Amino acid sequence: MSIVDPVATLLAKLNTSSSTIAAAYYQGRVHKTDENARDIERLRQLRLLSPDIRDAYQLRASFRHFLNAALNTERLFSMGANIGGYFQRLANLVDEHSIAFQEGRDVDCERYEVETREAISDIADAIDDELIILQAQVATRFAAVSTIAEKKRQNLHYQERTQQLVNLLESFHFSDIGDQLAGHEELALSFKSLLSERIPAFRESLWSILDLLNQYLFEFRKIEERAKKVRAFALHLNRNPDWEPKAWDEVTTPEDWLQCATQIQIQSHPDVAAPELEELLAEIARTIPSSAGEKNKTARPAGHIEEESGNEEITPPESPIRKAVRFYFKVAIKSDKGISARDWWASNPVILGGVKEEIWLLRVLAEHDNKGKTGKWALRLASTSHPDFDGNVLINDVIVSRKPT
Amino acid sequence: MFDQVATHLLEGKFICESTTPEAFRWLKSDEAKQEISTYLGKIGRRLSKSPNDQAYYATWTRVGSSERTEVKRVFAGIKQTIRPLIHFITLCMEVEKKDSSPVSGDRLEYAMLLKAVTENAHLFEVLREFGTMGKEFTVTDASAKGMLDKVIKQMEQWGYLILINREQESYRFTGKLDYYYQVIEFLMENEGITDPSSQEQEDGTEQRRLI
């Protein structure tokens, strides 16, 4: 299996689009043509190009910064690492452009125009990138760090970062910049379509991220609280090996978690009389082997007497219900008050396995019928007369106790 | 989807994202809840959910004398599982060096667990303690693997873990864990079980106040 190196793959892709990248870098933007359409799509997919105005594309801020650094290109008002710096740079560029324009310095004016356009796109890209980073962090719930304490710190950090960005977007005077650029069609259009019109959407996204971060902080606190409880409970169990919960099953209204309804075993059978099932049933029938397989029967040769018996006596294991009956009577004959068979059934599900309650009661009664005369127990019935059939009783429970001496 | 959800609930199963994702997502809508509740109501049952909405299960509409036996059976089951389950959760937390307890949907890698209990004597001792917690954990093979297999199998049988990848032996915690945390919370609140660390903090404050 070949090992794919993502860096090598990316650089190979960039190499195939090198002329388009160079054009976009030196000219500030590149227009889509039949020749470069594939390059542009590829570079957009790699998030290295972003749309400019009038069907043009420009290098994304991060890629341009990389090329600037690699080619040691000097920038005007070199910016800081934060978006606030980008905003400040834009304001400075607009001011300087305005002065150069008023003083009639055309060459400088042109240079400031290029830089201002880039600064506008830098801000839009930076906010876009910031949103992507924040959304990724929020979506994975800070999966890169494992402990809740770290997650909480990460959460607080991003909360602060998002809040700062929101404040920045709310406090920056976009209208001033818009007014200053009003006389320059190209720049005004860039500013409007790339930045000022997108600000409400940016703000909305940031607010929803902030809401999520607040919610996560609450959840992290809850998770931390639960972990503390689990540890405290584990410690309590370790320190008190004989601890058992109180009889919460005997309170008048048991808690919701105690009221789980009885499991119902659901079995369904095909309707063999239904004609639409005939084909399916026939198919199943065809998969069943026609004979149960050959039996190897070894017959005793005539005139030969076998001295060894071929049959080995196998003692079957004690059935779970038999075992349960034995345990129940063993405990019950030690009790003077007696033990209810139904209560014993309810509190010993492990011993009884899946034996149903009514079967269990019948089995206890059968044991008494068979061995009651010689046994050391007394059996009492909790019963009521049948409302319709005279002479019959409805047995609700059976109580077995020590036989009085 | 209705028949699948109704059957699961009647069979006493917990419906959660880990065990039956489609059914769980379907049941999240108000219409589905209403449909299921109406059906269950006709047979003396209702739809309940765990506190953090991570699992749905069926409960009685009212607890009369005949339901009381079932309540006792449920409580007996909780008493039987409470120690081993908390022991297992703390073991997982120690192995993963996490300060959070597992929740529904969290993955559990068998290989990582086995490596930890094999290489760390303390964790092996924690695993060995399962042997004192009932016959469900009795093993003939006393190796770390033998014991861990038994524990994992039991947790799966009780419905707290589900195997998601047989080849990689990956498991996922189920929504039933949320139900279990609810039980712990109730018992702590109502049986006066306190967090010793907060108690120690309180004692410290009290001492400082007296000084």
C-alpha cells in the first residue's frame, strides 16, 4: 500500500497551477478564462483563492502572507496578528489614500488603492478563517484536548476571542470608511460587496458560536460535577463495603427509574394460510435438509457378548428452578414469620434466571405437595375466594415458615 | 419506525443513540413521542426518558399491587449492579486518565483497556476486585484478559456497553448510563452520601473561622 503524503500532494497540485498563482500574486487579481478555469477551481477547492469583484479572483490572505514572507516582499502598514490590526491597517490605508489623492500623487494613490483592496479582502478572509476555526472547535467540542479542565480553558479562551471579534465588528465605524471611499468606484464596490454587506452575517455567526460556547461551559461544569459525584460515590462504596441502599422500592410512590415496566417477550408466527407468504415459506422449506443425516449404528456381531456396557451413566446438572426451590426452602425453614415466595422471587432474579412468577408459585406448591409431610416447614396460602366459582380459591401468594414444634 | 420503537420499549429495552440510532432520532420528534405515548397508555405504560434525554424506556402508568413486584425486581437488579458498574466506570476513568465520567456515545477500546490492566499493577488489582462482586464475575482463567473479558461481557449483557466493531473490539457506552447516573444522584441526595473533598473544604473553612 502506498503512503500518501498530503504535503507532497498539495505541492504537486500547486505546481500544476503555478502560472495562475503567479498572475494572481503580481496583478493582485486574476480573471477567469478558459485556460485558467481548471486552475481557479482547484485553487478555490484548496482554499487558496477567494472571489473578488467582477468575476475576478484573488489570493487568500493567508496564502498571500506566505508568499510575501517567502519572497520577502515589503508591505505598507505591516499588520499585527489580530483582526483588530487588520481594521487599523485598513483605516490607515484609506486615510493615506485620501491624502495622496488630495495632493495629486497619482502613483502613490494607485499603490494605496491596490493595498486598500487587499486590506479589505484580508479582513473578509481573516473573519472567514476565524469563523471556520471557531466552528471547527465548537463542532468537535475541543476534541484535541482530553480533560474537562483543559476543555474549559479552551472554551473560555475562544469565548473571549469571539466576544472581542463581536465587539470589534460592532464598534468599528464602517460608515466612515464607506464615506471616504465613496468617490472611488472600484474601492467602494470592493468595500461594499466584500466587507460591509457581509458584516451582519459574520456577526450573526459569531453570536451563535458565542451562544454555543456559553452552553458548552455550562455543560462542562455539569460533566465535572457528575464526575465528582461518581468519584464520591465510588469512595463511599469502598469505605463502606456492607452498604446497601434503603428500601426505596417500598415507598408509596417509587421513583420513576424504579417503575420500569415488565419486559414482554414478543414472538410472531407466519400465517401459513396467507397465499402471499407461500413463496417465502417454500423458499425456507427448500433450505431445510431433506434428511436428518445418517446415523452410525454399530450392531453387536452375532454370537459375541459384550462384557462392557456401552452406556455411560450421566448425571444431569441441577435445573435452575430446582436449585431455587432448594435455596428458598432452606432459607424459609429458618424463619418463624415465614418468607413470601413472591418476594423471594422478586429479590433473587439471578438464582431464578428467567423463571416466570406463576411457574415459580406452582413449583413451590408442588414441592409442598410432594415433600410437605416429611418436610420441616409449614405452608400458608394468601388466597381469596373466587367471585364466580364457589369452592375455588385464587392464590395470591405462598408463605413458607419453620414448622411449629 | 413505530413498530420497531414500540417493540423495543415493550421488550424492556432502552432506546438510545448508541444502540438504536434511527429509532432514537425518530423518537426525538414530538409527534413520534405522542404516537408512542398514546399506544403505551392503552396498555398501562408510559414513555420515560433519562435526565439528559439520552435514553427512552417504558414505565408503568401507575404502580398498584401487581406492579409492586416488578418494582422490587428492578430495585434488586439495581442493587446487584451498582457496585460492579461504579467500579467499572472508575476503572475506565483511571485508564483513560480522564476527569470526566463516560457518557452515552463514548468509545471504549478493548485493546487499550487490556494494555493498561496488564502493564499497570494497580489497575490489575482494581480489575481483580470484580471477583469479589458476585458470581457473574467469577472466572476460571485468572489472567488480566480472562477477567477483563468477563467484565466487558457482563457490562454488555446489562446494557451499558455495545460492541460497535468486532474486528477492532471497540465498544460504545449506551444511554442507559444516563439512567444509572440518575440513580446514583438520587441515592447520594437521599442517603446523605457527600463528596468527601467538598466536606474537607468545608471543614477547613470552619477551622479557619474558629481560629
